Amino acid sequence: MVSSYKTLKVGKTNRTLNQEYTATINGRQSVEIRPQVSGTITEVCISEGASVQKGEPLFIIDQVPYRASLQMAKANVKSAEAAVATSRLTVESKEDLFEERVISAFDLQTARNSLLEAEATLEQAKAEMVNAQNNLSYTVVTSPVDGVASMLPYRVGALVDASITTPLTTVSDDSEMYVYFSMTENQVLSLVREYQTTANALEHMPKVSLRLSDGQMYAYEGCIDAISGTIDTGTGAVRLRATFPNPERMLRNGGSGTVVFPYQLDNVIVVPQEATYEIQDKIFVYKVVDGKATSAQVTVFSVNDGKEYIVEEGLQVGDVIVAEGAGLLQEGTSIEQQNKG
């Protein structure tokens, strides 16, 4: 009995397949702001969510005790300088007396040792003054980067120190955003093998798109610019980073989305999935050979759109296959060809 099935003559064409990867969004630089000195916050200089510039004051911690410490340190420096001057005069006097044989070498050396001690005390006082100056400067907590501030958990009057668990705020540089996602080890190996080296693979990576958490596509494309040098032993995945411009500040640090990675495949064999069937995770098609269905195993590209397969091995241009209903056929079934489409 001859059955009528739609058939397809195999040819080559071009396809772009999109693969989606869950992603997390981070600012190019996200810095937790913590105080370097302890004290009570006397002024909050920014609003929550405000844009800030590098060096801009964010918080001011009570400066009174630190100003007092600096004044004391400066006074100690002056006192130490006076002691050095006195010791130096004493040494000069002792040297004259020693030359006149009025005092012993022991007395002269004792005076010189006192001068060295005074000079060391002066250096210590200067170091303490520098430390006091630094501590006073730390009472003005500034932003280390341009960016956007997070919420502010501390208000005027709060007592803070360097050991606080929650930062004063977090400043994120969001002019560009880093979007992190993961591919399987095999997918990354395939990309690297195609271009010989990781550096070449990065250079030739296609631009990627970003679907936001609300399902809308982000207006700008991103570039993949980093591939992790390690593999997550728990998942077997490799982490990648794509950089996206963020001129409207729509992307925010800590957000989520989906990276859409396009695979551009040129001059490839494409068959509809309904023309295939699976046995033990292997994919087969039915070729029409001498008017009969003859099964043939095919190797397909790892990414597909759910409707078609890209065939890498198992078919040649000009082969005729059963275009649909392959799962209902049996080996050797007589086929009356009807060209699909």
C-alpha cells in the first residue's frame, strides 16, 4: 500500500536563533559607603535615590571631638619642635665645652642622645597630627564614584562606626550596567572553539538584547565583554557579562531580566521538527529512498526555536525527507511524494 505524505527536498538557508538566559543586573560599580570614624551623624547631605558626583559630601559625622584632637596634635607638634630646638642648643653648647675640656665625652654624648630622642618625639607628634587630620576629614563622608545613592537607613542623630553591618548607603555607577548570565560549559566551549581563543570569541560575539522583568525589551543592545575563567562546580555553568548603556537610568542595580543571545547560522540545513522523531534521545528523520521511508539519524544544533532543527550531520543537500508525521511512519513504508508548501 502506498501512502501519501508531504515531502521536503533538503536545501540550505540562513537562520537566526535566539537563546534566552536568566540574568542579573548590576551597576558598573556599586560601592557600599561606610564610616571610617565613629560618632553621631549631624547632617545628611543627600536625598534617597539622588544622583551624586565623585567627592560629593553624603554625610557629616560630629566633628567637635575630632577638631579638638587635631588642635591637641598641633600643640604637641609645637611643643616637640621647641624641645628639639632646646636640645639642639644644648648639644652645640656641650660641643664647645667639650672642646675646651670642661665636660667629658659622656656628657656630650648624653646631650646628643637627648636631641635624637626629642627629634623622634617630634616625628611621632607629626604622625599623630596627620592621623588627627585624616580622622577629621573622615567625618565628611563623600562619594567615591559618580552614581545613584540607595535608600538611607541612618538619619541625623544616629550613632555609627566602622563596624556597622548596614552601610550608610550604596552608590551605584549606573551610566553603564553589567548584566550577568550563565551558559553551559558545552555552549561556551563551542563558541571558543569556533574562534580558537576566548579573546577572539569575545571580539566576534554578537550583540545581545535584554528583556526586562516586565516582559518589555530594553531599548539598547549590549556587548558581551567578559567570560569567567572558572566553571561553577555545582551547576557546570560558565558566567558571562554583557555591558549595556543606561542613558535614561532605566536599569537599576540589583534588577533582573533575560538576555536574548542570537545565533546567526548561515548556509545550513533546516528541517521542521514535525519531520523528526526521537528514540532514546537520538533524533531521526525518514528519507525517501527509492520510494520508501528509510530512517536516518541526524545531529542537530544545540539551540532551536521549538519549530525547526538545524541539521549539522545526517542529511545532504538534495535529500528528500518526509516533512510531517514522521512519528507515525514505519521503516520501509512506501511513500507517494507531495511537495510541502
